[in-house]
Amino acid sequence: MGVILEVKNLTKKFSGLTAVNDFSFEVRRGEFTGLIGPNGAGKTTLFNLISGHEKPSSGTIRFDGRDITGMKPHQIVNLGIARTFQLVRSFRFMTLLDNIAVSCLSPRGKKVAKEYGIDEYASSILAAVGLVDKARIPPIILPHGDLRKLQIGKALGTNPQLLLLDEPFSGLSHEEQKGITDLIIKLHDDGVTVFMTGHVLRELMHLVPRVVAMHQGKYITEGPPQEVANNKIVLEAYLGKGSEQLA
Amino acid sequence: MIDSLINFLILGTIQGSIYALLAMGFSLVYGVGGILNQAHGAFYLITCYLFYWCYINLGGFGLIVGIVVGLIVVTVVGGLVYILLVKPLKDSHVGVVIVTFAFAFLIEQVVKVSVDPLYHSMPLLIEGSINVFGVKVLNHYILVVVASLVIVTLITLFINKAKIGKSIRAVAQDAEAASLMGINVDRILAYTVMISAFLAGIAAILYVPIDIVAPHIGWSILINSFAIVVLGGLGSLPGSVLGAFIMSYANAFVNFILFMPEISALIPIVVILFMLILRPRGLFGKKEID
Amino acid sequence: MRIIIKKIAEFPSNFQSYFRDWISTFRAKVTVICLIGLSLVPLLTQNPYFLGIFTTFMIFTIFAASWDFLAGFVGQVSFGQAVFLGVSGYVTAYLIRYLSFPWWLSLVIGSIIAVIFGLIIGIPALRLKGPYLALGTLAMSLIMYQVFLMGSLATMWENAFGTNLFGAEGVSQITPISSDTVVEYFATFLIMSVSLLILTHITKSNVGTIFKAIRDDETGTSASGINTTKYKILAFMISGLFAGVAGGLFAMRFRGVNPGVFQPLYSFYAIIIAAMGGLATISGSAIGALIFVFLGEILRDTQDLSLLIFSIILILFIRFAEHGLLKPTLERIQELWDIVLGR
Ligand SMILES: Nc1ncnc2c1ncn2[C@@H]1O[C@H](COP(=O)(O)OP(=O)(O)OP(=O)(O)O)[C@@H](O)[C@H]1O
Ligand SMILES: [Mg+2]
């Protein structure tokens, strides 16, 4: 189990604000890891840095031993890192099938998809995320829960080794959360390394064996969720933000 | 040689003052509402022709009527353009762009059909000239510089001090937060477009007497405003004032020092292309174009 | 992800079944009927004036479709479509007039040069999004207009090559495709049909899927592992190609070109035609162009007035009828069809 993702001294400054501050951590191949932190901790920014959607002010990111700092988003995807967005994005006027097909047409996705045919492959992904009966409709009329599934489907189309999920549960009902949880577990069992964020600790508690905690852009601690939840700084960070997020 | 140097300085300054008014309004609407108004040149054109029409039909007295009518009408038109055309299409970038483009075209044709498609000129607002170090300077030139200086200052004060100005800044920073604070964002945007139209109107009144009156001039106004704002940084008011003077001196340089008036029309595009490739956020801009 | 791969549905894989599926749709039938109808026009009248109007209509269809492809399918609103029209028009005209190239070769070369301009515009355009792109391309076309109008360049060129290229007159006295207007008509008809076919096919292909994704969400497309830069440039080149085809035909149809073709006016024509037909339809451009050219012909003597009317039409269409005419019309005809067939 080698290290698949290595982040070292990563810093991102916006005018007057350091969203990610000298942050270092590692994810091992096949691991299932969570990233927690209260609102505004810098989780999304960290994801944006890893996926290439923002350029770091300093620090390095290595994937599979290779320095990917400063690469373009599409280059990073084609090395094997796919991500979802906290605010769902979709191709609004295209069918769900085509939404997935776009990822399958990326150089990396295509290598696998070609064997099966793009459309077949895309629809099998739709089936895997539980949307195959809606293959021919556009996302504008989907409920929020389905959009979250679509996000994951789009990421899967690129055949990722490492999946970054930004708040995959946010805005979902209990039922819907369960569906997504099962899906994520299935993917992890299937060999995909999963790294996901959540600002509500409870959601991650029973899912991941290890969490990394972040607060005001800084690394706080990491370990099994139970331990991290009892860490003094983590408690304070969350209490400052209202304790209901902890429960 | 000395003559052309003086021409360069005088006309560069005059045009810079005019461009500053135009670019400020253009930049304001972009900075506050994210709207790149393709009808900005049309605002200029509307005032220009109302002014001209009043002068032709009412004589010397028409100059004053023309100024008043031109400014009032263009301000109202600005508000209407926002409410009737831009606001309903706000979710669609393509829609706003096309509809304001079509509006600019419409005004050009209205002018051609209702007046005529020819070139005209207008008399100076004030006659006479003064002598500065042995050089004759038209009083009108002084008026242009002083008037635009005053207006740029007033607008800056208005945006920074007045109540509406504060709301405008709040909307520019974060429209959603502003509306949560109880600011009527649509009304503020309408005001912003009206201010911008008013500024274009002032520019027209000051500049038309030393420039031409013709239906197509709106386009070069639009392209120049765009180039200046790209140069100074989109949404930055000091940037647009500085950009305006850089552009106008460049223009004057080409005209009066190099004597190549033909290529002066190429300046804006060269500026646009260079800035977009080298420094997309402009000299003063905070954010990159996206 | 071994476990998730299962064959879910059958998709038509070869051309025959693809074609059979297509022809069974209502849209396909209408398309075929329209094409047959157009090919019959010369049987009804051989009046050069009428055929000429139809030829113009077909040229504008190609031109507007090239804009619709870029704006409707890739989301890149260009106000500089006239650049492609003009560049190819000039090259075609110049080759025919001064180098005596056959018309088709001139057209091909003209269009290829327009593709190169697609590349030239495409590269800075990558930094421009939405309205910036519109203004940037508008600036580009104004600059071409100014350059081709330059008197000093005209003299320089004439001294160097002894031919007229720059200057207000442009390149004139071009021989048309054929002195026989029926031949001209059919050549244009063929080129238009093939152009629309190719454009439609592209929008339905895998590349088309990527184009639409860029239109709907560019950041999302890059997160799907697509190099959006590459595809945007490609889109500009495709659009330039067909606008260039229209430009060459335009030059031959009107026996010459002058700097006026670079004016925003022609880009405006493309936009209004596409908007009338309906954005993102490609073939809607045909309906738009039909109305545009015939209405324009009726208002021929009052060009400014007709432009005024067109501006209003464009504003109304964008504001109130974003689907244009094609889709609603097809729906009405289909209802009628169903009633006639007693379904
Ligand atoms: N583009 C940006 N420009 C300026 N500041 C930004 C930008 N993006 C994020 N920030 C700021 O950086 C900080 C971290 O934001 P980020 O979205 O990464 O937090 P988060 O942990 O994902 O929060 P949440 O739980 O709300 O998703 C916040 O204070 C935010 O306002
Ligand atoms: Mg976040």
C-alpha cells in the first residue's frame, strides 16, 4: 500500500486571507479517508488545489510519486484523479447519458470505454449510480439527490484511481444519504481510493476509518474519527461554529 | 515639430477626458452587474443625435434644449434598456449580449432613417480661445477638461459617499448578500445603467462639437470603451480613468507625432489583444476574466 | 471498476440502422421534403432574378449555420463572423480575378484560409469568455474593415503586385460559378446541403457531445478530463470553414467583395437569421434565412428601414421567443400531419 497522494506544505492565499496554510498530509492507495473541518475551513480550496482548478501559492502535490503541482485540471484527471463539486455542476441541456459520456470521452476514460462502446459504457455507469432509467432526460428536472449521484457518475467515467468527493451528502435527505453511502462503499470495495470532505462529523463517523481535521486552513490532527472528534482543538473549532454540527 | 507636440498634448488630454467618462460608465455597469453592455455606444449616439436635431431645428437656443433633452432621454433610455431588455435575460449571457447588440443596431438604423446617414458637424459650446505660452487653446477644450474632471470627481464621491452609491458598492461586491440586506438589486442595477448612460450622454455633448456626427460612431465608442476597460482592469474606476488617458495619448501619438491617422483605428484592438494575452486582469483589475 | 460493466442497452452501431432510425423520424421526413422542394424550384422558374434570390438565401443559410454551430452548440458567441466571410470572400475573388483559378479551387483555398483565421481568432478567444469574446471578435472584424479600407495599403499593394486588393473598391468583376443561373443554383444547393449535413453530423457525434458540454459548463468539462482549449480551437476552425464557404459563394454571387463585408453588419445578419430559426438547431438557419432574404428583397429600396425592422425582430425573438421558428413550426406541422393521417 504505497502513498497515492502526497500534499506538502501546501498554501493558498487569496487577497488578505490564507485559505490553506502550510498543509501537509498523505493518502495511501486503497484508503478511505475523510477530511473534516467547520464551514470555511478550506476543504473545498484544498480540493481545488489538488484537482488543478486553483493554483497553489506554494507547496507541492504529488500523485503516484509524480509532481502534479500547477498542472491543468484535465491533465490531472487523465492521470487518475477525479472529483465532484460541493455545488453540483452538470451539463444542463444534455441527457444524463451524454453527461456521463463526456467523461468517457476523456483520453483516460476512453481507454476503457472504447472496449464496450462509449454509450454502453456510459449507461453501465448510470446503472451503477442508479440512474439508468433516467438516461434520456436532462439534469435540469432531476431532484437534488440524483444530481449528487450524477456527479459521482461523471467522475467515474474518467476511470479514476483516486476519487475526491466534496461534501457528497450536503443537502440530501436521510434516504438519499444512504443511497450515496452504499455507492461510495461499493466503489471503495472495488479498489478506488476515496477521499471525501464533510463539515458534519456525524456523516463521516461511521463511514471512514480515518479522518484528517482542518481548521482555518491549517492541519490539526488525524486518526480514527472517534479520536479526532475528541481532540480539543477540533472540539473548539466546531463549538465556535455551533455544536449541532458535531452531534 | 513643436506644433505637433502641442497638438499631441492638447488633443490627447481632451480625448482622454472624454474617454474617461465613457469608460467609467462602461466599467461601472460591468463591475456592478457583470453586464458588458454592447449598447454603450448607442447611448452616446442617442444623445449625440438629439443634441444635433435640437440644434438644427431650434437654432442657437436649441443647443441648450438639446443638452437638457439629450441627457434626460438617454438616462431614461438607459433605465428602460435595463428593465425591458437586460433584466429578463439576466440568466443568459448570450441573450444579454445579443439583445444589447441588437439594440445598438436598432439605434443606428433609427438615426439613419429619421435623420440621414451623412456626416455632420456641430458648433462649439463656447466660442473663443485663450493664449497659453503662445499657443492658441480653444475655450471649448478647457470646458471639456474641466467639465469631465468635475463629473468624474462627482461620480467618485457619489459612489463612495451617497446612500445609493453605497448600495451600488454592496451589489458590486456580492449581489446575493446585498439582497439579503434588503437592497433591491434590480433597482440598483437600473440606476447603475442609468448613470452609465448619463455619462455617455455628457461625453457626447462635450465631444460632438469637436468630432463628427454620424450614425456609425457608436461602434468605435463601444470598442474604445472596451479596450480602455480591458487596459485599466474590468470593474476598476481608477483603472478606467488611467486607461482612458493612456489610450488617448497613444491615439494622439499616432496621429500627431507619427502622422499615421489610418492606423489609429487599430489601436484599440491591439490594446485588447495585448492585454488579454499578457495581463488579462488589466493594470488595476482585481479578478481575472472568467 | 470491474463490477459495474454490464451491457445495458442496444445502440445502433452501423450506418444503415442509423439511417433507418433517422429517416423514420418526423424531422427527417420534413428535411427530405424541403430538400426535394428546393431542388424543384428551377423547374418552376428559370427567372435569373428569382433563382438569384434563392441562391442568396442558401448562402446565408450556410453562413448563419456556421454561427449557430459556434454559439448554439459550443456556447462561443462571436460578433466577428464577418471576418471569416470577408477573408474567404477576398481570397476567392482574388484567385478568380487575378490568377484565373477555377471557382471551386478558389472556394476551397478561400475556406481553408478562413480556417486559419479561425485558428488566429480562436487562440486569443480562449482567454475570452461570454461577452468578452463577443466584444473581442467584434473588435477583430472592425479592424479587418479598417485594414482593408486603408488607402496607403492599397497603393503599396498595387505598386508591388499590380493588382487591386485593399481600398474601398475591393476586388470586383468576378466571374460567377456559371453564367447559367440554374447551374449556379444547383452548385450552391449542393454545397449548402453538404454543409448542413456535415454540421449536423458533427453536433450529433462524440465531438459534438464535448462541444455541448463546454457550452453548458466549461469548468465541469475540464473536470471530466477534457482539454477544453483544444476543442474550442477546433470549434472555431469548423465554424470558420463553413463561414468561409459562405464567403466564397458570396463573392461569386455578387461578383466581387469590398471592405464592407467585414462590417459588424454581416455578423448581425448571421445572428438574426440563426435567432429567427432557433439557436442550436443548424437547419433552423434555413427558415431564418428564407425570411431574411425575402423580406430583405421586399424592403430592398429602403435598406436602412429593413435593418431597423430586423433589429426589432431580433430583439423580440431573443426576448420572447428563444426557440425561434424551427422547433415550434415543426411541432405544429407534426400535429397537422398526425391529424391528416388520422392518428
Ligand atoms: N476564490 C476565492 N476568493 C477569495 N476567498 C475565497 C475563495 N474561495 C474560498 N475563499 C475563502 O477561503 C476560505 C475557505 O473556503 P472553503 O470553501 O475552502 O471552505 P470549506 O471548508 O470548503 O467550507 P464549507 O464547509 O463551507 O464548504 C473561506 O473563508 C472562503 O471565503
Ligand atoms: Mg467546501
